[in-house]
Amino acid sequence: MTEFDRAHGALLGLAIGDALGMPTQYQPRALIAARYGILDRFHPGPDDNFISRGMAAGRVTDDTDQAVLLGEMLVAGRGRIDPEAFAQALLAWEQRMIAAGSADLLGPSTRHALTLVASGTSTEVTGRSGATNGAAMRVAPVGIAFAPQPLSRLVDAVFQTGHVTHNTTIAIAGASAVAAAVSAGVGGATLPEALRLSVEAARLGAERGFYFAGGEVAARIEWALGLVLDQPEEAALDLIYRLVGTGVATNEAVPAAIAVCAVAPDDPWRVCCLAASLGGDCDTVAAIAGAIMGACHGAARFPSDAVAALEAANPGLRLAPLARDLLALRAG
């Protein structure tokens, strides 16, 4: 695999996991198990899902849209993002979604922060209460654009690109964990090596931002990985859902995503399917897991028919050119 294969795989895995989890997001695991079992293909949004009803099979959600938006702005800014411009771009994205009739809009931390930006509050403090998983779900492009070492430089980039909405110790720790795992994978690391670096990055990221009370992300990643060790798939998913949690909190979603990577470590598609079958905020969990697995295994490891279906459902997504542009930043 080339570095480009892995970078493209990270963005492709993010979008595939997101699209698989689109119909199941915010539904309980028992309902998902009864309706789909373990997902093995893209499904349309069901009528009883208040967020994704009416969405076509294979459509991505805010996770992919915001990651692409961040990536494009990162390229335009040559490795930096203007926080005011990013805030305006996120608001413009939401308006386009509302106009299209979508109910999949900005998350609570992002919306609160952008309200403060609009009122004239400094972007240095607008994200001081943001501890949900919005920064982690969209951070994969940072992992492509920045090498894993020195790790402090990568974590600085995570902070710089995310602090306008998620400027807390928990959110930055979680986003740093994801970015580090993706960055390591793009650089040629194995999955176990990438996951080990994610823990180190989470500890370093927790030194940034405003203090926010909650379980330590690094410790919860290590615990979650130990929890699923040697467990069969169904048992592992049950443990992740009941104990680790799959809610919008960063210290649930990120450990859950990393733990599910360890359940099927050699199969990126299977990991995306398992994560999307979890319940809760499972489109985000699957997007994060897919980005990490894609970075470590490359784009070619995803089934060609699934890639074709994703591209047909999301014309103009252009993940490969974005991956190439982000790699140019890494090389610089």
C-alpha cells in the first residue's frame, strides 16, 4: 500500500461507516438487532428514525460532510483553519441541510459554540463547554495532513482546528486519539500500533483546553480494549453498548469506536458493519472506526460494490482528490 491508499482509505472508511450507520443512528441496539441483525449493506433511513427518515441507502450524514468541510478548509489554509471562517462555514452547511429538508443538523456543542460566535464572543472561549464527539467525528483529515511525530505538533493541529466548538480537555483528548490513530495508519503503522498511539495522544490532548469533568478518554480507551479482548462479536458489541456507551459524549463514542476496531482487526468493512449495528450515536462511532481501519488497511480493502454504492448515493463527494491534497500538506 502507498501512503495515498491509506489516506484515501481513511476518508473512504469514514464515509462508509457513516452511511452504514445512517439508518440506525439513535436507535436502541435491540431494535437494530431485530430489524437488521448485523448490518451487511447500506439501508435507507426508516420511517421511525426521526433523524434519517427518507434518506436514501448509502447517503452520508453530518460526520462525513463536516470532515470534508474541515479537510477542504485545512487545504485552503495550508494546514491551519481560521476559526471564524470555520464557524461561518458550519452555519452555512446547516442552512443548506435545512433547505434540503434534512433533520441531521449541527450537534449540541457545535450549535452552542456557533451561537456564541454569532454574538461576538471570542473563538478562544466559544468551545469551552463542548465535550461531545463533534471534533472527533470530523478530525480524520488532520490525521492525514500531519505526521504522527512529533505527537505534540499533531495534537496542536487538532486543537487549532477544533477549539472553536470543542475546547475542552475531554473533546480534545478524544479528537487527538482519533487523529493520531489515522495519522499513524497513513504512515504505515499496523492497527495495534495505531491504537497504542491513540492512547498516548489522548493523554497529551487532555492537557489542552478548558477542564471538563468526566471519565479520562485515554484510560477509557485502554479499558474498552481490554473489555473486548478475546470476546466473540456479539458479546463484544453487547459490552461496548452497555458498558462503554455509544452516546454523543466524547468519552463514550471514541473508546467505543476504538474498541470495535479490535473486534475485527483485519477487516475494515466488518468493523464498519459492527459499529453501525451498535445503536446510539452509531453513525459517528462507525465513521470514527472506519477512518482508523481505512488508514491502517487502505481503500482497496473495502468491497468494490459498497464503494460504488457510496459514490452513487453521494455524487461529488470526491474523497480521493481531498486525500491527495491533504497528503501534500503532510509532505510539506
